[in-house]
Amino acid sequence: MPLVELDALPDAARVWVFGAAAPVAGAAREVLLDAVDAHLAQWRAHGAPLVCARAWRDDQFLVVAVDEAATNASGCSIDGMFRVLASIESEIGTTLVGGGTVFWRDANRTVHATDRPSFRAAAGRGDITADTHVFDTTVTTLGDYRAHFERPARDSWHARLI
């Protein structure tokens, strides 16, 4: 029972968004999602099952959510998810854990991932504007993910980089 559909979880559910540095599709996508699903199906905190869900978006974003109204995720249980992802990075050909990557969508709807200095440089060239859609991987609740994950840069913390 712990693994449910993302839509079944409340807005207050805790969320982690893992952005892949490069798109993950085909066989690599299956490797990733199979590993995540296997972990989530048995995910526990201090022996109690976690009511959780995951979603895969734009071939680049893994969203994992836990309904902490049922059971709180512990530090050890969260570390376990990070270990699973880190352990398959070489197999899927990209990174998922780590920080500092900025994501945005261009006019052709392609998602890009880069570091902050490169994002600023792209903004300086006019490739990124206040209207460019950006992705906020720092959201911490499912409600924030649903409402604010992708939005124009002007409405996000990304605006200070432009």
C-alpha cells in the first residue's frame, strides 16, 4: 500500500525533485524508474512503511513525495533514496543528486540544464528572459510543486540571476 499515485497525495506531502543533468529516456529511463519503484515499494522509516509516490516529467525530473501525515520520513530513509539514485547514475549516464544545476525551457520546449554562471551568461546574451520558463527544484511540498515548479523566471528565485 505505501506506493500510490502522485495525484492521491495531499498538497502538504513532502517532496523532493531530482533534476537529471541530461535527458533520460528509453532503456535508461526504465532502469531509473524500476530502481526507484523497487525502493519506494519497500521504503520505510523506523520500520513503518512510507505512503509515497513518484512521477517522471520531461525526461529530466524525478519527483518523489511522501505523505508525512501517515509516517514521517526519517533522515536515514531519505538518505536511502539518495543512495539508490547515486548508485544508478553511471548506468543511466547522468547525475541526479547534487546541487547547483539550473533548469529552463527554451522556445522550442526543450529543457536545458546548466550551472548558475552559464545561466547568467545565457541571460546576458538574451537567450533567457523574464518570460523564460524555469523549474524550481527547491520546492519542498507537493502543493508548491503543483503550483510553482514550472513558471516564468520573473516569478521565481531565478529572476535574480537574470
